[in-house]
Amino acid sequence: MNPRFRWPDEQLIRAAQDGDVTSLATVVTESQPHVRKFARSLCASPQDAEDAAQEALIILYRKIGSLRATGALASWMFRIVRNECLRQVRSLVARGDGAPTGPEAPAEPSAEETVLHRLEVARIAAAVGALPREQRQVLVMRDIQGLPGRTVAHALGLSNSAMKSRLHRARIALRHSLATNEPAPATTVDRTVEGDPSSWTP
């Protein structure tokens, strides 16, 4: 592990859980680089990663008392960040699939239709979240956020052709996942989540 960035030790975490404000502030500060690392690897865009990291650090500050094992801080924060990134994707999917408004808007959906829609949104969001980071980024930015292809390519530092190729692979992988309920075989190196989260360094 990079010696410059270490997770807070258990004694410090226990002091924070006991209400010591200085220890709590130190725990949050020392956890921040790792949380940002998780978010950059899991979320679809830099802005989403920043939002997820901030939300995770707020949860850490407010709910550190709910951490049962002081040695499990890394795993706990990883789960929080992952869930926040999935929530962002689920929200984008829901907005991108919103019903039309105005005079031609259809009748209100039934309770059953609403439940089925939410389940489908959750399934799509989970499938998108399971994509390799490179594919997830381009798919969310292009197909869910609706950004122009050139904007997406520029934001990711890709040529237009490389962006289109990556988007094509992402769409194929997503279709495969939704059709089979299994992740598609990796076609590129997945640099997202490997090994024990506690071993990650920024």
C-alpha cells in the first residue's frame, strides 16, 4: 500500500465511534483518498465519482457508529460508494425512460405497471453498473445522458472512431447481460474492481 495514504487505524476509528470529534475528522480525512479512488473506478463520470465520494464521506461522518467491526472500514466504504454509483445510474435510466407529458400523455400507469417498471429500471441499472469502467462511462454519457458523440469522445480523451467502437462493445455487452442475466465475457481489460478493496491506493 502506498505509505502516503493509509486507512485510519482501529484505535482512531474506535475513538471516533466514541464521539471524539477530532478523531472523527481525522478518520474522514484519511479515508477520503481511498473513497475517491473507489468512486473514480466505479462511477460513470468524474462528476458522478465526486458526488458519490462526497455522499459516502457524509455517511461516514454521520453513521460511523453503525460500523460494527473497526477493521472493516474499507469494505464498508466500498459498498457505500458502489451503491451510490448504482443509484446514480438507476436515476439516469429512469429519467431517460420518462413518460411524455402534455395533452398526448397516456393515462397514469397502474400500480402493477409501476412496480414492473421499477424492477426493470433496477435490472438495467445493475447491468450497466456491472460493465467494465471504460464501457460504462461511454454508455452512460452517450445513451443515458444523451451527450453528443464528439463531446463524449473529447471528455474521455478518445478519437471519435475509438469512442464509437467502445460504445458498440458496451451496447453488445449490455444486451447480452439483459438477455441472459449474466455479465458478458470481457472484451477489454477491466480495471474496475480487483482484489480486496482495502488494498487499493489512490
